[in-house]
Amino acid sequence: MIKLLNVMSGSMEIKYDVKVVTDCESLNVDMINEAEIFMPLTTKNERLNSEIRKRVWNLALLKRKCLSLRLHNIVWGMERGK
């Protein structure tokens, strides 16, 4: 979560940029309504990853929110430190 200061609107309101990693079934579903950006959970199972990406894509469309496909996971897989 990133705290953003909205100075452009002339006010000093603080807005939070909430990114949620989810599978739309069990992981972080309680945070879905707070999210500004959805990111699909990634696993070691490519077929499952594809299904999760589709569910999260549809969720982002439904909620009219942003989607991040977590490209580092697509490029590097589960390898850490990249």
C-alpha cells in the first residue's frame, strides 16, 4: 500500500493506493472492495495461473479498477530476486 498526497486538486487529502494480490476465491477476497489495482496470484502451476489471471481480469473489469499482470512473474517465473 502506498500513501499518496493529492496536491493537484488543491486539497491536502491523503489517498491510499491499495494493490491486492488475489485468486478471487480465497486469497485477500476481504480486501477486494478496498483495491485500486488487482494482481493475480501466481503459483507453480501454469494452467492454474492462467485461470486465476482470467478471473482477476474479469474482476478488474467488473469493478472498473486497474490490473497488473505482474510481468516479472510471467518473465522470470517463481525465481526470487529478479
